[in-house]
Amino acid sequence: MGDAPKAVLAGVVAGGLIGGLLCGVGHGVVITDLVLAGAIVLLMFLRRRRAATAASPCALADVSSAVEKPSRGAAAGSPHGDSSLDRGVRDIRGTDPGFDPNRFVGYAAMTFRDTQSARMARDVGSLRDRVTSEMHRRLQAQYDRLRSAGQTHHVEQIDILAEISEAWQESGRDYVTAYISGSLVDYAIDQTNGSVIAGSRTRPRPVEEFWTFTRPAGLNFWMLSMIQHLAMGPGDDLADARAPKGV
């Protein structure tokens, strides 16, 4: 027992004795009984306090251990769990910390839709600021072939999803490939008689394509640089066909 509790107990006992002397023997006995009862309660309280104090360092040690030593599975950036896509995204974020894959796939899907609109208009001008010069040339050549053949291309009921399949840096440039899948109604019409010469007005065809975008590393605008088809449609360039993996 510490000095402070001892002093409190001694004060209580002394007060009881003095009370007994002042108030008479009968009253003194009653007061003394009360003092002894209080002393017992105080001793029990002090013993419980000492037990709680002794247990608290262990509890603090457990909490500290839980905070300072996170589980191995929660450790961010574990080299053993990295995929090539994870590393590519991390490299891109090295020069563009705000790069967001979710926003990027939205941009890729929007570019896909806008490219279909440009094909129907047979004019790549609306895409000039979003495609590389090489891709601009290839798309314009494709649309020129449709025009010279007297064909009009129609794309309807576009239902697609985009997801990032590859990301990397090379020679000071960022590259991201989006896998675009889904379906659309895709057909070509002969301008002379309005007949459907390829595709179907009513039956959707599957879409499976890889669209690769590039830019100078850092905070620069993404530009479409390559389209590769797994499922070809009317008017698609056979040079853009991509063999399935494993072939």
C-alpha cells in the first residue's frame, strides 16, 4: 500500500477515536465500528485498483502490437502480389499521380462510341485530337474505301464495357490497352438501292477488341494508337485483326 492510502486510513481511524472520546463510550463504539467497516471497504478498493493497474500494461502492449504490425496480406505494394498491370499502373502514376484506371476505361468507352459515329459519317475529323497521326491516316483510308464503294455504315444498339488489360511505360511514353467487349448492331447499306450488303439490321454481333492508347509520360492527353479485333464486323480492316491468345 502506498503512502497516500496509508495516510487516508490513518486519518479515518484517528478521526473515529477522537469522535469516541468526544461523544462518550457508547457513541464511540458505534463510530469505531463504522470506521472499521470503512477501512475494510477501502482496503478492498485498493486491492482491486492494484490488480487493474498490473493488468493494464499487457492490454496496452496488445493494442500497440495490433497497430504497429499490420498483417502481411494487408501490406500495400507487396512485390509478390504485383501483376504486370499493377506495375504498369504504378509506373504511370510515377509521372501522373492522379491517373485513375476507372476514369480511363470511361474515356476508352467514349472513344469507342465516338469512333463508330465517325465511321457512319465517313469522316475522321471529329477524332483528330484523340488519335495519333498514324491511326488518323488508317481510319480515314478505311472510311474512304466505304465511300468509294458506295456504302454507308450503320452502328446501333451499342452495349459495351471496357477494362484495362495492359499498362506500361516505354521510351518516355505511357501506354494503356483497354479490352472492349459487348455487342452492337452493325451493318453496311448499298447507297444505290438501300439493301443491306453486310451485317444485320436486327441481330447484334459480339464485340471483342483491344484499343491501345498512348501519350508522352506525364500529364498529357491520351490518344488512340491501335485497334485490334478478335471479332470482325462489316467494314473492319482485316489488318487490325488480332489472333486469340495461344494461336
